[in-house]
Amino acid sequence: AEVIREHKHVIELPLSGFTFEDETYIKAKGKWQYLFRIWDLNTKVIVEDRLHPERNGLGAIFSHLDYLEEAKKRKLRLRTVTDSSPLYPLVYKYAKQNYGLKVEHIVVQGIDDEKYPSAYRNTKQAGERQFGELKAVLKRKRGFSSFKGAEDFLTLFAFYHNHLNRRNGDPPCPLKLRNGKTVSEWIEVIQYFMEQQN
């Protein structure tokens, strides 16, 4: 996981600017930590999975910093679908004040509430279903012995989803070795990073 964190900057994730954002909690070292998720609804990549000790505005902003930096660099038009948590407006206010980014914020409280456009209700349902895969794995694990252990797991989970998972065909962001082979195993990930350095 440490190797991936050190080298993931060499991979440019496909980002559309249209995201689903949500949060859940993870137990690490006997304490509840909050996981903030950003998922790209068009490209299907996990943009961020970030842990923070508390579910507050600071944690939500912290989880967005890399994404906001990248969005500004790529000049993305940002739209996001969330629930009605008061944390997200704080993030988007921060994005405007510090990055000059305007975020179109679509609040969808329930997937069955007809006051929301059906397209956004379906979008929220898709986001929650995708996030549910991680939640199911976390439920089976019943917590982590350390904060770093939880972070390592999330790093590997997101990397696997984005670059290696072939359950539904090609992963959202496949990686290619210099010989043209698509990276499909963890040992090839190391080879890929080594090739990017040379």
C-alpha cells in the first residue's frame, strides 16, 4: 500500500467532474473513524477514499483537497450528487473561496422521493450500490487494529477497483506495460511503477 501511495501520482485518473459523494464509518484501533468517498459517476473510478477521526467539516474538506487541486488543474466543470448532510456545502464553499471552483450541488435525500429528478435518483442509487461493495467488505472485517491498517486497506481497495478489477470487463482505468500487456496482477503493478520511473 505504501508503494502505491508513493507512486500513484504517475497515474492520471480519468475524471469527468460529475461525482457521487458519501461517507461511512470504520472502526480502527477500537475507535470509529469516518470514511469520505468521492466516486466519478461517468468514468466509474474511485477518486478518493479518505479517513478522518471525526465526521465534521474539516474531515470533509481534507478528503477533497487532492481532488479540488486536480479539478482546478484540468479546469473541470464540477457537479456532485450527495445526501442532505450539512458537511458538503462547507466543502463547496471552501472550493469556491480557495480554488475558484463553482460546484453544482445536487441534493437527493431518498431514492424513492419523486420530488427529485429520476436521473439523479438513479445516480444516487448507483453510487450507493457501488459504495455498498466496500461497506460489505468492511462489515466482514469488523474493524482494523490501527489507523494505518485501515488506510492501507482503503488504498489497496481503491487501486484494485480502478486498475485491476475485471469482474465486469475492463477496469475503469487499465494500466499498460511497455510491452503492451494490460496490468492484471499485483506483481505487474510494481513493474508498471518501475517502468514509469525510467
